[in-house]
Amino acid sequence: MNTVSEKAISQPQEAPVRKPLLRGIHHLALNTDDLRTTLDFYVRILGMPLVGGLITGGNATQRAASRGNPPFDHIPHYFLDMGGDSTLAFFEFPKGKTAKADRNTVAAMQHVSFVCGPRRFPEMKERLERNGVEITFGPKIVIPPNIQSMYFYDPNGIRLEITADMDGDEENLDVIRSFRLHDDEMRKELAKVSQDRRWIESMLASMSDVEPMYRRPNGPNPASEK
């Protein structure tokens, strides 16, 4: 397994940044063994327009070792528009060739959370219920004052979430500003991870430079109920 060395992580040489160097997600690649059912779910129910598709090439063993791509030759690889100028991609694995993943292990993907505006949020709930998709949690406030989410599963057993700032704007979602803690709030949270004050201050020096939209109320964080 390719991993970053502990030295690279524990002894970073780069100066703090307060604006991201990258521009978000180009594509998030997931796996399925039933592409048609998966496309029906994401395109027809969640409303993600189809962007494109291809059949992968050969030499899968070499590709899997160098790029982390699936170890199968000539399989479909399709892309969907998930909003925000980002795409969601699926590889279709041959049925029965791999086991189901355990999402509750280190390095596994726990869940994917999509975002929408406050008016669209109840519409998405209705679309899920209308198509027989069980909502396993929510809608409920997960981050105060009024960021709500709901959880459900896709046909592959992938855990999904839709999140919305119910006090926010419908078009300018301002995700970073709505999530961004004030420095004093973040300092308290970091102290729960480490008592190393130098490390805490170094993390604060690298916080996003956007102005927080809200100040969190005192008390337990509803997100812990996830």
C-alpha cells in the first residue's frame, strides 16, 4: 500500500496557507456491480445529469498498481454532474468478483455528503420518499444553528447524506463560511485532539481566511449524534 511517510506528516516544511491551493473535487470515483440501477438512482432520483462514459483500457494490473484504478480490464466508467462543477464517477465491477467494503474501517469511505439550498432540501426528501428510498437519519440539525442533514443508502449500499444550511441562501450556498468556526471555538475543539499548544496555534494559522457566518451556541454538538 502506498502511504505518506510519517516524517512528511510530522515535519511539514510548507508555510501555512489560508486559501486552498486546490479548487475542489474534479471527480469522486466509486464502485458498483450494477451500473444501470446505479444510473437510475443518481440520474432519475437524485437528479444528477449524465456527463459522459467510457470503457477502460486493458492492462488493469499495471493500472491498479500505479494509479489505484480497479484491477479489471474493459469495464464501464461513467460520470455524473453532482453540482458545483464537480462530477461523481462510477466503475462497474464484474458481479461477484469483489466483496462488499466495510465503511467503518480506516482508509475506507464513510459516506458522501451532497449539498443543496434550503428550499431544495425538502424537495429532495420528497423525491427519496416518493421512490421508496428509506431515510435512515434526519432531517435533523447536525451543526448549529440550523445546518440540517439526512442519511440514506444508494443501491450499492453506499451511505449518502444531503446537507443544507436552512438559514442560508438558495443559490450562494457559502458552504465554507457556514461551517467555519471562529478561532476561539476552533481552539477549544483542537484541544480535544491534542494538548500541544504549538500545534494548535499552527493549525489556527492555517484556518480558512473566510469570515465565519455563525457563532455556535454552547453545549453539545448535535453532529456527535451521527
